[in-house]
Amino acid sequence: MLDKFAKKEAPIQGMMGMGGGVPSRLLTLASGTTTYVDDVFSTFLYKGTGGFYGSAQTINNGIDLSGEGGLVWIKNRDSAQKHILQDTARGTGQYMSSNETSGNGSTSQRVTAFNSNGFTVGTDDDVNKSGEDHCSWTFRKCPGFFDVVTYTGNGSHRDISHSLGSEPGSIWIKRTDTSESWIVYHRSLDSGGGSGATAHFAKLELESDGAQYGGTLLWSTSGGGEDHTSTTFHVSGHGSVNSSGGTYVAYLFAHNDGSFGEDSDEAVIKCDSYTGSGSSETTVDLGFEPQWVLIKGTDQVDWALYDNMRGVPVGDGDKELRVNQSSAETNENRISFYSQGFRLQNAAAPTNTSGQEYIYIAIRRPHKPPEAGTEVFAANLLSASNNGIQNVWTPGFVPDALFVKKHETSDDMRVAARMTGKKGFLVTNGNNAEPGGSTDYYHFDDPTNTIHQTYIGGGSDGTINYAFKRAPGFFDVVAYNGSNSAQNITHNLGVKPALIICKRRNSTGNWQVYADVPAGGATKYMMLDDTGIFNTNSNRWNNTEPTATQFTVGTYSDVNTSGGTYLAYLFGNLDGICKIGEYAGTGNDITIDCGFNPRFIMIKVSTNSGNGWYIVDYVRGINAGNDPWIRFNQSNAQITNTDIVDPTSGGFIVQAGGGGRVNDADGRKYLYMAIA
């Protein structure tokens, strides 16, 4: 049987798009393989190495620009440097800035190469200022997502061909041979209510905070041209979009084209609008969780840009850049992302003034299924760190959650998540709330693939670190607010969770655990910070089994009370990567078949009488002899003189001498999780 998240050929015959007809990507698909947003878009953070005595650097973000073409957009986060936009159609020698009206600028030290897995930047401060943080957004040309078109104007109404494969949701046009405003079409701007001479009447300017306006008919069909279609877009003869002899570049963004993802039926980009409410927690439903959102009020407000790599943490300051300004990144509290869209945090003018109309472009978060455990899980030992000194670790992927514990002496195990930002962590061996305050602890928004952590407390001991990446079928993180009534919480795991671990963030509360094993289920719970076994209770999970899209919480305060804020970690069974199950103790060696060689094993007794949540891992050793183990529920230093498991090529052996910890002879049940 084909695994739900295995790569497979997309069925071209009979597939229907979200708006009817064959999805645009499938019309041009040559290889028959599935395309994910991961293949066509990347937000990549990096530290500058340039300057007069500096060096160029190559950014490997996995996007094929040399073969497919596209756009690279770069902004220095720390300094007032201009936005730099360079595309494969104009080449590496030319750039433009979203915050300027100038035409093509000549360059040799900005983006110097478009590569098969990213791009290279030179030494210019705009893209590679030494020691400063930069952000890049890469848009690959792909039907249903994005296209780049260059053309020479003729001064008359005309249709210009494109390869987007669907009607554009937004079009940005910039004259390149001379100074001229960026002209922005968006499907949600005022259009007179239909087709014909009044359609697509209004426009915005990318370099300006100005309101939408009509004036000259830039987009209209008057003059015998056609409306925007899946193969052409229409411009008038106005100089800003089509002056005779002028040269232009157009960036086209699709809208809600359902031709991506596992079953080639998901949209990865949406161009739409909302009306500001002026109140907190206003929700904009996209139908997917975004990783990148650009917002502009149709009145006089700046273009505000947010992404999940720089950070849009729940309940903490998000990182905002203004597309029409060269200013450095600022720390605001305007927006947060959730499983089906984004929430507006307050009444700030750039995003949520009461009665203000806003347009947006939103791009789905990465959701490509993993092919190996090393893509989504890693462990490492870091050397000692004194309080306030950053330790750096590169796990080999962009992590979404981090578990940290001093393993040589007694200390808490701390859990941090990208979703809650630098200031939040929870303790697995206690019921503590997040610490709050102004201290930054875990720096998820530092250059990609790297975690900078400020370990609390100092001391001379190193730490064991576990990094997890959100991925379909394997792992998801969900932040939600309590309601004091049973509620369904939407998630993006894509399969029924086999393990759910919930914790209240803004107050004390025990960790609540659901497990999809015979001894567990929706009527039972355990606690991660406790040695107790499964207990029966209806107000944890409301006696409702989770599904591939949601889980249910009851009215217990540790999972759902009015005013409470919560975080849930969800794990799934994924062939070759993660196995969650149950076995009965026998007092003899027990072989557990995982289908892979585990690099992480957690075991917890779940019936008869309690004991701890035991953890072994590959960096401290899963050995044929004694295994160093720590526990989620205790702060104790690791124990190194006990043999509880032995490795096998396809799983592990629970040792006969494991006793009540992992293998009591009385038949009590044990919950386990193994990760490749």
C-alpha cells in the first residue's frame, strides 16, 4: 500500500482545479511528480559577510533558479538599506528596489548568480553587509504560483502573454528603462463590479503608502483588449505600464490555484482582502497556515511584510518590514499565524484599523513530507554556556521546536517553539508557566539552520539538545486559546495524531498527554511532568478521538479554560521515521520492530503503577551495554549505569533487566515513541 506521505506521480487525467478545469500546474507538468510550496518559495535568513574586505556567499535554499527562473528579493534587517529585487529575466547585472521609483540599477556585487539550489550574493551592503542580519525571499517561476515577464511597450492597449496558468491574483509592473512608479494590480481592489471598461480600474504603488486610485485606465479592457486570463494580462497605453519603446518587468502572483501538495489539490498562494475590525484576535481564514504575508491598506498606510522565519510568535512581538521603506526591521505586535490563516493582534493602522479595507498576499507554510528522520529530527551535545552567552547549533534543517537539558547535573528540561518566539519556554518536569519578561532565550530567527540559545543559569555543564521540524505525518505545533467550553482545535499534521502533549502557557498547569494506543485513547490521559499511569477522565479530550485535521479538548483548565493560552505538540506514526506504540512487560528481552534504526527512544509505563518518562538518544548512546538516560518528568542528571534498551537494525530490544522502568514481568503496558 502506498504510504500517505510517499512521493508519487500526480494523476493528470480527471484532476479538477479549485476553480474548475485542469489545475494549471498539471497542464505543464512534464515529470509527473508532485510539487510543494517548498519547491517554489523560500524565506532564508543569513548573516552578512561582505564589505570592502569581505567575501561573497552562496545561499542554498533548495530553489532551482538556474533551471526554472524566478525572483530573489533581499532586505537587510538591521540597517536602513534598500530592498533589492533581482530576477532571472533581467539577469544578475540589474536590480530594482521596491522602495524606489528608479529604473534598472546596474550591479555587479548584489545577486551575482542564480543557481540550481539558490543564489549567490556579492559584497554590497544592500545584500551582504558584514555582521548584519539579512532576509531573502525567493519566488520560483511555476504555473499556479508565480511568473516573471519582460516586455517592450507599444503605447497601445494590448494583451501580454504569461505562463502563470491561471488568472493572476496580483500583478506588479515596473518600468525598467527610466524612473516610474511600481504599478500594482490586485484582484480585490475596486473594479467597478464586473468586466468590461471598468474592470481592474484601481491600482496601488509599491513604493508608496498612498491609497488606491483609478485615474487613467491602466488595466481596463477598453480599446479592444482582453481581461486578465490564465494566459494573458492586459495593459493600456499609459507610460507607467506600456509606453512606446519603454522596457518593463512584470511579476505575476497566482490566487488559490489548487494544484500543489500531496494530492495536487492544494493552493499555496492566496490574494484576497479583509476589513479591519480595530479589535484584537481578528481572524483571516486562508484555508492554510501561512509562512509569508504581505498586507496593504487601500487607504494611506505602508506595505507591511511578515514571515515565520523572522518571527510572528503568538503573544510576542512580530518582525515587521515595510516594503515601501528602506528602514530596518521593527518589533511589533500586529499579527500571528495559525493553522488556517492569520490573526490580527491589535488595532494598528498597518493591519487592522476599524473599517479599513486591506489587501494581502499570503503563501502557505512548508509542507513537504519528509523522506528521512534526519530531515526532521536531530540531537546534539553542546558545551558549557554561562548565563547570557549564546551557544550555537546547526541541526541540518530549520527547526520548529527545541528541547534542552543539562544532562550531567540536575536541571530542568526546557522546551521552546518557533511559534512562541524568543521569550517563551516551558519546563517538562514542572507545571510552570512561561517566564515572561524581556529576556531572549532561544533565537529561532537567527540565520537559518542555526539555533542560538541563551542557556539559563550558567554553570560548567553542557546540554543535550533535541530539534524537531514540523512536517506532515510526523510533527506539528499548535497554539490555541482556551474557551471554557469543549472545542475542536485544527492542526496540520495530516494524519490522526498518535501522541498529543498539551501545556498551558500563561499559568501553571500540568502537561496533559493523549496517546492512540490500546491502553490510552480519548477517555484517558497521562501527565508528562508526573510518573502516573493512564487515568480515565472525560474533560481532557472530551471523549473524542482526534482526526487528521483536528483534536478536541474538554473543559479541564490544563487544556482549555477562558483566558488560558496553550501549546500542543502532536506526533504521528510515519513509516520509516516515527513509530509510536505499546508493548506489555514480560521480564524477558522484548524486540520492538520499528522498521528503522532509532536515534531517539522514549518509554513510559502506562498501566498498573507509575514510573518516569525515560529517554535515550544516539548522541549520548543507544548501546548494547549501558545507556545514558534522562527523564522528561525529572530534573535529575543522566543515569549511566543501567542497560534498558539495545539497538537493532530495525528497532530496539527492551532489556530483560529493565525492571519497572521499561520491562516489568507483571504484564503492565508501556508507551513508546521511536524516531529514526
